[in-house]
Amino acid sequence: MQQNETVTKIKDTTSNPAPLGLLGFGMTTVLLNLHNAGYFGFNTMILAMGLAYGGIAQIIAGIQEWKKGNTFGATAFTSYGLFWLSLVALFMISGYDKPDKTATASYFFMWGLFTLVMFVGTLRLNRALQVVFGTLFVLFFLLCIRDATAVSAASFSSTIGKIAGYEGIICGASAIYAGLAQVINEVYGKVVLSIGPVVAKADKK
């Protein structure tokens, strides 16, 4: 007896979660690095942004990317969302005093290493994400150097911290651009703000 099999295909009509994740990361990163650059002190505004927009919003975006089958997006947004939550926790648990510098140097080193590997993944995606992850990699290692030299070379550490601040503003701004570009392009139905998609070799033929 021959059996007939019915295949049901479910079309994904949900929206693109990437802009939420990119904006949550970008706006929070800019604000934190305005502090690192010396424009204002470390305060509860940064912690609140890190908890809500940098942390929770990115985790939500990561879960949505997981539902869409996007491993890269799910890993990136969930991980960096948890990065912001862990950073807030570091300061809250320590009573808003700065944690041990050697420990935070190791903390930033590990995040920099993770970001470097994620940057390799962006080489198959688009130029905008390459800028975001490339500058983020540099930012993490500048912060690592800042904290690793805080005791032995305080003046050098302070200078590196300010350089990291300005570099971090560029990183955050690039993420904001990448997020808003996707929103604007979708609304207008055409490329208004280019994100520089990578063209595969097969597509060039």
C-alpha cells in the first residue's frame, strides 16, 4: 500500500531582530565610552542602560535570532547582552567600587578573544558588521591594557583609557548606524543606507 506524505512549510513572517540588538549594544557602548573619554563620571545612568537596553534588549534580540535559525546573531546578541548584565553585576556586587584591576583585565581579555573569533564570522556577512566587531575587538584589548597597567603605570593607563573611550564611541556609533540602516532600508524598500553586503564568489560569476 502506498502512503502519501504531506509536507507543511511554515513561512517566517516575523520582523528582523538585528536592529534592536545593534541599537541596544551601540547606544549603551557610546554612553559608557563617553565616560571613559572623560566627559562625565560613572553613574547609575550607565548601569541602567547596561541593564535594560544593553542587556535585556540584546538577549531578547538573541532569542529572536535563534528562532529564525541565525546561529551567529543568536550567539552574538545573547552573549553581549549577558556581557552588559555581568558588567552591571560587577559594579553592583562590589558596592559601585571598581573591581580588582587584574581581574577586570582578564575579563576584558576573554571578551576580546571571543570578539576576535566573531569578527572572523563577519567576513562572510557585511562591511558594517566588520567595522562593529573589528572596533569592538580593539576596544576590549585597550580596556584590558588599561586595567593591566593601572597599578604599575597609572599615567599610561589613564591615557589608554581615554583612547579606549574615543575608540569605543566609534564602535558604538558604527553599531547604531548598522541598526538604523536596516530599519530605514526596510521601511523604504530599497537601500538608503548601505551596510556593504559581502558578495560571494558564486554570485560574481
